[in-house]
Amino acid sequence: CDITRDENGNETRRTFHFADGSPDLVTEFEYDGNGNNTKITSYTGDICTGWHELTYDDDNRKSSDTQYSADGTEECAWRYTYDKKSGEILQVDVTGSDMPLYQYEYLRLSEYRKQK
């Protein structure tokens, strides 16, 4: 496996080589000015097999991750919701579903002790 990094130490390319002569598996990574990973593109040899585009909120927390097939068709999208006070993740939604994929509830230590 070969890994290439940018001047900030972010991984920009990962290449897996196979002894049997199979095409290399390559993953390329792009980042924004805050160092957030904004795009992940996958290749088999020189052929793109798909990519993810990621967005972040003003606090640099991931707000979405959208997966695309090689032809640019959106396959799936995850949306993240955070608690405004604590910053903890509250919910993860997936496109095509009216139910959250994950929903989190947090207890403060004092609330936890009351339940015991």
C-alpha cells in the first residue's frame, strides 16, 4: 500500500497493489481550508468507481456525506444533526427514508444518577 500526503499531513492518495496483476485500487482524498475531508474518489486502475462528497457546518462537524456512482448518480446521502448546546450528534438521516438511521439521547450525569 502506498500513501501520499499533502504538506499538512493529510492523506491525498492511497494505492493498493496486487501481486496477481489485478488493477490497483486507488482512493484519492480532497480537503477544504480547515482540513476537513470534502471528497473521496475511488478507482480500479484508471476507472472511477464512485465518490463521496462531504460537507461540514460552521463548527467543522460533518453535516452530510453523499455517495455517487461512477456515472454521477446519487446512491445514498447521510445527514447529521447536532445538539446546539453540547455539540453531540443527535440524529443521522439517510435519503429515501422517513425514519432516522440513528437517533441518540444523552443523559447528564445528574440525570443518570436519578435513574439508578
